[in-house]
Amino acid sequence: MQEKKRLAIIRLRGSVGIREEVEDTLKILRLHKVHHAVIIDNSPSYLGMLQKVKDYVTWGEINAETLAAMIKKRGRLVGDKKLTDEIVQKYTQYKTIEEFAKAIIEFKAELSDIPKLKPVFRLHPPKGGLKRSKKRPYSDEGELGYRGETINDLLKKMI
């Protein structure tokens, strides 16, 4: 059995000319638009979905520091309200967003613990742009597919 990890998925390509089954999988993952990101675990069902949409997204293991920055800057409640430490304190046992993010990475908490928190993070295009092709896998000098820990560098450019 593999170790449980949190993965960040970012959609990099649009939906023109996309196969219907791939589009449906992206909808299940809640990746409706380019530069949207979600946080999932590495369960076999999610990994199977990632294999199906690997030509449209990039993913890797997110760390607590990057997740905290993403929640703080891009986390939104219904009504487009920002997530604050006070809201985290009100609905969870954690005092700050940083503690909450660390608990999420360690599987002691979930994003859904805070009611009305949107599960999708709307990110900016990366500062400095993408350095490679959006049509090739990361392992082959592209931007798509699995990129491991380097997903954190891309996320920091997009927050």
C-alpha cells in the first residue's frame, strides 16, 4: 500500500476539441476552467482519473507552506469572501490558516471542515509564463502530467 499524500492538480489546457469522457472527468475533478486548482489525496480512484486527464492538467505533491499560502490568498467562501484566521478558528480546532494547512497535509483535517469554503482555487497565470510546451509531458520538456514536488514552485508563481 502506498503512502497517503495530498496532491495539487492544476488545469493548464482549455476545452476546445476535448473528448467527452475527458471533459466529464475534468468536471468530476471540478476543474472547469484553465488555471483552476484542486487538492485531492492519492487514492487509486483519483490516480485513475488523473491518468485519463493527464494531457490537460499537471499535478504533484503539495507541501504545507504552499497550501497555507494558497488558502490564505486564493481560498474563497461562498459570496467571494476571503478565508481568514477567525473563520478557521470558528469552524475548526486550529488557530491559524498555517496550522489548518499542516493538518490537511497530515490528513487530520479536510478543506470541507469549513462550511461554504469553495473546493476550487482560481489562480493567476504563472508569473514569467510557462517555460515549456503545454502539449508535452513534464518528463519530456513539457508542462503536463506528474511533476512531483516541483508543483510547489509552479503554484507559488500562480498564487
